Amino acid sequence: MMKNKLKFLALGLLSLPLLQACKQKAKPAYNDTWVAGNAKFAADESFQPIVDQELYMFKALNTKADPEITYRSENDVLRLLLADSVRVAILSRDLDSNELKVLKTRNLTPAVSRFAIDAVVLIVNKVSNDTTITLSDVKKMLNGKAKTDKNIVFDNPGSSLVRYLKELSGNNDFKLKNLFALKSNKEVIKYVSTHPDAIGITGFSWLDDSNNDTKEAAASVKMVAVKDEDNKKYPTTYFKPSQTSLSLKQYPLSRGLFIVNCTDRQGLGTGFASFITGERGQRIIMESGLLPDEIPGREISIKQSLN
């Protein structure tokens, strides 16, 4: 009897190191902090110009930080996030109840912060006579009820822009003969720059990004001013997108930019989210032409002259 007890005791002592090793293996290995290390993020490709600017400055200030951002369509970014392939995502909307449930089953609590407001822009060729349009006509155009023979082009079918346009128009089936989905915002700008009979729909940041390879094409297109007849303050005025018209809610086609952080820890995801929503990150948004979520303050130095 005593021998059996000693055998069980010995087995128990031998198993302790194995149990401790299993517990250690169960803990995920992290090699990142707020300002250093490596982590994988996914971002809506519609916002690549502004996210690239934020990333460049973040890495310049934190030389040991190496976040890797994958740019995909909104649908693909959400798939990566919900499959736990990434835990930080940049989107044009907040998460819905079903997406939150999926994350909850993995014991992930997303921290969602809006950091900017983007404009959805209608563009035409420089030689086009079209300079204005009403919001109701935009909806009719997307539903095939407007009298136009122009081709209407936008980026890929799985993009956040297409989802936005479907929600705006109430049309979930863009199968009209004059509606075309291309592959990217760059292609939309290039197409309109060479087709005087086209109307393009794109994100404002792509037109204001002078460092990309669409600079020449962007110089050959112009923005169309939009009037919202249901706007109580400005029912008769057409507005082009700008920080002022977005801030005063005069320009009717806008959407937020959100960073979704599901890391539940003080790592690189939290550091990048804090940077984007902080003073430096918001100043980058301001300088890009988009509307920052928080307007950065200005420091004014007043020197009194002595007579």
C-alpha cells in the first residue's frame, strides 16, 4: 500500500514540470510594446494614403516599432479580424452586433475609436460641363432612374465605398448597364481622366495625395459640388468637400474612419491607435485635407514690445 502511494507521489512530482510547461505554452508570446516590436494590422485600402502618412510618422518617431499593415477591401479586412488573423483593423464604420458577438466568443473586447472624417467625392473629366448635382439625383443615378448616358465607375465590389453607396441609394444590387466596378480608387481616377463621358466616385484622400502615381491623372479631373435639398440650413447651396464643409455638415457625402483594437493589451496596436487619435496623429489628418476627429489646438506666441 505504501509503495503504491509512493508511486503516485513520484508520478505527481514528475508531472508538475509538464503542467507548468503546458501553461507557459498556452500563453501567447508577444514581442511588442507601445512603441517597439512587430505586429500585423489590416486596413481598408480606401484609406491607404492617409494611413501610410500616419504609419510613416509613427515609425519615424518610434524607430524600434515595425507594424505591418495589409491593405484589403473592407470585406477582406473584416474576415481577417473575425478570423483572428489580425487584431487591429482600420475601417469606415463601427462593428455591428453580429461582429461583436464573434469577437466575444474569442474573449476579445474591441476598443473602437473614430479618428477622421472622409468625403465621398464625385469626379468628372476636366472638360466636362458637369459641375453640380443634387443628392437626390445621386440616388436616382445609382438606381438607374436618372436620365444620363454617362458611365459611373467606382472601386471594387467588396469595398466600403460600394457598401456606402448601396446604403445611400437603398439599392443592394448594382447591376445597371452603366455602373462599373473597377479594381481600386487609382483606377477610378485614371479612368475618369481619360473618359470625358464618365463619372467617378472615390475617396477624397486619393485626390489629395500628391505623392502617389495618380498625381497626373488627378490633375485631369475635377470634383462635383453636391446639394442636399433636405439640409435645413443649406437646402439651396451646392458644396464641394473640404474640412470646412465637412465640419459644418454642409457636404452631404461623408463617412468616418475608425481604428478597431482587439489586442486587450498595452502593445503596438494600442500605441498606434493612441498615436492616430492623439495630437500628432490628428495634425497629420488636418494637413492631409481630411477632417480630424479632434481639431488640434494652435499655440500662439505673443511677444510684447518694450518701448
